[in-house]
Amino acid sequence: MRQAALPLLFLLVGVIFASWVSRIPALRDHLHLDPASLSLFLLGGGIGAVSSFPLAAWLVGHYGARRACWYVGVVLLLTIPCLALAPNLPVLMLVMLCLGVCSSCFNVAINTLGAEAEKAAGRSIMSQLHAWYCVGTLSGALLGSAIAGLGVGPLLHFCAIAVCALVPLRLCYRSLPNDRPQYIAGKKHFAMPHGPLIALGVVAFGGAIVEGSVADWSGVYLKDQLLASDGAAPLAFAFFSGMMLLTRLVGDRLKETFGARRIVAGGAVAAGIGMLIALVANEIPLAITGFALTGVGVATVFPFLFSAAGRHGPTALAGVTTMGYTGGLIGPPAIGFIAHGFGLTAALSMVGVLCAAVALAASRAKWLE
């Protein structure tokens, strides 16, 4: 069980994330949110995520990544059903704020565990770990599509996910070795990226915007622009996640052969082409194909960035991750505000432009190697 515990944690967070993302159209329709209001809803999660990183670094620094996973994971599971219980937009934003805090703390903890495992293994394994995250997002998105197609409401869906995830979360906690660190007075647990780490932070910032925008808006795009059903709309994110999974399965081998910089930069170019295909498509299958290619392109961004930052300790990892989540904070809500004024197609076209910027930044990020 010890060898399976870390991959299972990545899988669980993927399932949890995809479960609520797959029901964004249903949550929007339930509260009759326009694109600007939906952006405010997503903004709550982003604010929670960005503001939580000092807390995440402190939890890992004081209690160890293993205990942080358990403590934060329980609160995360309790928060998910509250999304469906929110009676209005302000309460929904408050729930999203809590969800953002818990999700980011959990992600910092498991990526810290992954960086430590990679050091112990003496080889690149982070892409494989993030492949398990994609297994979770793919499973969660497909499950969300099926459940939505059956007419099951988000509340029952989210409650079932929370209950089913609690047992494996506890088993993972008990199986991982105790990594509680010794307290060191005056030790600094959090700092923003500086020096060469800034380049990694910039790539993380752009990559998070691309990934978050596809996750939050691809289903809405299919439903509103191509008239997809509630069951078909989550398939864009499902195929996006599926191709990310396949790419991450071979990502470590590609990194050893071609180098991280080339893979991330080339992937960003492919992601831009995928967004172009999705936005010019007149048919749902072709649009889904475009989003799937975007998944191929962004698949290696975070595994390789976290691996590079993790070599410099949890403080550097938390700082680079903060830059990534700042992109996640700005990106999806910005898409909504642009869509409110100019249409969703025009808004998502900005994501394609950003892919070119990510490619340029990655080609100059020497610490990616």
C-alpha cells in the first residue's frame, strides 16, 4: 500500500477537481448566473488558492506533508457538497474561497511528497505522478458526464464523491512514512520566487491560465456555442484530461531524451494549435479534438516545473506554485469578463495567444533542465 499511496493521492485530487468542474454548467443554471457572475464564482476559488500558500507552506513546514494531506483533505471533502447547497452567488463565492484554500494546500502537500520521492528514486517520476492526477480528472469528468446525463443533481453527486474518497484518503495517510519535521525557530517557510525561479513562476502562471480556462470554460463553450447537451458538455474536459494522461505517462521518458525546456515549449505551441481548432470547429467532435490537443500541449508544464522547483525545497515549490495559482486566479474569471463583453469565442482565443507566450518563456527558463 505504501507504494500506491502517493499515486492514489494524486488520483483523488483529480477526481475531486473534475467532479465539481464537470457540474459548473448545472451550478450556473441553478443560480441563473451570467458569464460575469460565473467569473465571480470562479474568482472566489482563485483568491482562496493564492492567499493560502503561506498557510500551505506553514502546514508542511510544521506538520510534514503527510499530516497536511490528511488535515486539509478532510476539510476539502466536507466543502465539496456545500457548492450545491449555496443559495446565492455571495455564499457560493464563500464556499469557493474555502475550496480554493483546501485544494491549494492539498496540492502543495502532495507535490512536496512527490518531490521527495523523486529525490529518493534518483530519477524523474513527477510526470508519472501527475499522470495519476489525470486518471482522476478523466474519471471524474466521465463520471460527471454520466451522472449529469442521468439527471442526478450536483448535491447527491458531490456527497457521494466525498464519502467514497474519505476511506482511501485515510488509508494513504496511514501508509505513508511519518515525515513530521523538527521545529526550527525563525525558519522561513514561504517566499515568492526570486532569481532564476522567476522564469519557472512565469511559465507556471501562463500554464495555469491555459489549463484552468479549458477546465472551467470548455463545457460552457460546447453547451452555449455548439448546443451540446448536459451529458456531452463535460466531454471536452474529459478528452482534455485523457490526453494529458497519455502524455504524462511518457513525459519522464521524453524529458530524459529531449530535455524539459524543449518539451514544455513545444507543448505550448501544440496547445495553441489545439485551441485554434476548438474555436473554429462547427461540430462538437472536432471541437473536442481541439481541446484534447491542448491537453497534450500543457500536460508536462506542471510536472516539470514542480520537479525543478522541488529540487530547491518546499519553500521554493510553494512560491512557484503560488505563481501558478495566481494565473489560475486571473485566467478563468478574466475569460468570463471578456466573454461578457465580446463573446466566449473571442475570450478563449486569448488563451491561444497566451500559449505562444508560455512557449517563449519556457524556452528561456534555464532551470527547467
